[in-house]
Amino acid sequence: MDLQTYICAKMATMDPGRSGYGIIEGAAIVCDDALIVWAGRFADMPERFRKAPVTDFGDRLVTPGLIDCHTHIVYGGSRAAEFERRLEGASYEEIARAGGGIVSTVHATRSASEDELLEGALSRLDALLADGVGTVEVKSGYGLDLETEMRMLRVARSLSDHRPVRVRTSFLGAHAVPPEFAGDADGYIDVVCAEMLPAVAEAGLADAVDGFCETIAFTPAQIARVFETAASLGLPVKLHAEQLSDQGGAALAARHGALSADHLEYLGEDGVAAMAEAGTVAVLLPGAFYTLRETQAPPIDALRAAGVPMAVATDCNPGSSPLVSPLLAMNMACTLFRMTPLEALAGVTRNAAHALGLGDGAGTITAGAPADLAVWNVGEPAELAYGIGHRPLHARVHGGRLV
């Protein structure tokens, strides 16, 4: 093994086997090319690791690299004009029904080249990396035809060729009804299930399948067809659910063993119970709540009481959450949703890893976990959720190496 040791004054391991943040003072982390092979107090480090090169981070805090488990960073165009319209009184639903919203981004994305999509996505990714992100999930869903959906997914997959980051991709063909299928949502779902999903699976471009269950998108019955097709192709599922109304999407997702249900502002008791039983992660997206000026927050107390793991993500997208800072998402989760700083950090580390189906201790600093770390110019973990607009990142370690 090609070992490297990192030492610091304090690390927050986020190890669920430890209390709180899993703090270890006077800490050392030994990495090989890809994995953490040992983590603990420097004074307790086994002798066999003591000849490895050492990087000393001094009095800084080290955490797992952050995981942004819900983004839409590959897209064309801008929706700043819709932002103005909302401020003038139009609702998200009104804009969508008038041909704006997701469909307007579809037109811009279809006309963008692969190089143009890559350039825009890298700009957004760079902002996420500057906030300590080491893993990012990227969704399609702005193509709504096979050619553009595949182009989006290829661009998403290629991001790790250009930057030191781990990428997971989700096929979101069931995001909205495209213009050519206006009034025929069932006909479009036929195409998603019979043509698009099999082609995406055969090309190996998706790690999961997502959908949007809402009054302005698809019904539970339509989403169930997508989920059944995904299962037949061996792909796990996740769902945008209960963002604007309670359609029973979260319970549907849980019945299909979904990795996560996301948004959840209108989640009811039945949905909470179903998610708890299935182990489905609640992915909370305060950026969309903030941008759309929503007033009904997700039922945090009910999720907490039921033991549903809660993740936090940026939902970076052009229409409802043009947010490229997971640290600000953590602050919003605390101030708008009343999560604790500990819950917020767990939400962008170990729970975000669960929402993506990542195993092997991902999102923690434990032996066997991926060697992805974030080094911060702060003394306490709560400072990461406390600051507004700060950029305290000192360095990242990706694949065991300082970047």
C-alpha cells in the first residue's frame, strides 16, 4: 500500500458508533490510494503506520468530505426571468403551467452542445468543491427525450475526468411532460419505460432512477410504472415527493424500497411511517423552500421521532434552487427547518451517503471508508452550519491524496 498520514487537532468522524460528531482530539488518519486504513488518536497509531509520509493540518478540524446527494447541475440556459415573475406574484405552478419552469430549461438544454453543458456544469461543480464536496449526485431530467437525456448523463459521468470528485448519476426522465406529449402524460411514461430506461441502463449511464410525483408532474400510478421498470433493470429508485402537495409519493417510494424521498414539505404521517419501515432516507432541500418562499416546512420532528435518516442537499437547479453551497444549505436546514448543526452535518455526510446507496462507511472517517476528507479553518463542527456566506475550507483529500 502507498500510505499517507494526515494529522490534525480534531476530527469529526461522524461515526454512528460514537456519540455526537464522533470527535477525536489529537487525531491521525492513515490513507492508501482510495481508502482510510486507520483513524484514531495520533498517540495510539500502530507502529506499522508510523513510517508513512505525514501532512500536518495543525489546529484545523477535519471531517468527511461533504456529499451533495441531490443536484441538477447539468443544464442549459437560465431562469432568472422566472425569479422576477415569482417576485411579482406568480406561483411556481402558474409559471410551469404557462410553459415556463422545467419545460423552459428543456428547450435550452436540448439546444446546448455537450461541450456547452460540460462548461456550465464544471462552473457549478467548482463552487461545490470549494465548499468541501467530495461526492456529488447529478440528475438528468432536462432533456425529456432519449438523445438529450443520454447527453446529460454522459456529461455528468465525465465530470470526474475533469475534477477530483466522485459522481453518482440519476436518470430523471419522469421529471415533467415534454411539449410534444402535452396532455398525454401516460404516452410519455410509455416511452420512458419502453425506450429511454432500457437504453440508459444498457449504456451504464445511471446509478439510480428518479421521478417527480406531483400535481404538475406525474401521478403515483405513473411513477409506479417507472419504478417497476427500473426494478426489472436492476436499478434502485428515488423520488421527488410531497414538495407542493401530499400525493402519497413518499409512501410509494418506500414500498418500492427507494433509497430516498426528497423535498417532503407536505409529507404526512403515513409517509413518515412508511419511510421509517423501509429505511428510506429523507433528503431535505431548504434551498428550494427558500427560493420558492414556501411556508410549510418538512415535518422534522416527526421524521426525527420515527428515526428516519435525514440528509441535506443543495438541489442546485436553474429554477427553484440556484444554490451552489452545501454549507449554506446546512445553515438553511438549521434556521428554516430547525435541524441541529449535528443533524445538518450528518445530513451532508453519512446520511447523504445512504441516500445514494454508498456503503463501506462512506460519509464517515472510519477504517474501510473512502479516503475523502475536508479540512476546515474552524475549531468546532457547529461552525460549518453557523456561518452565512463563509468559505472556511482549507483543503480537500480525495482518493487519499491532498488536492
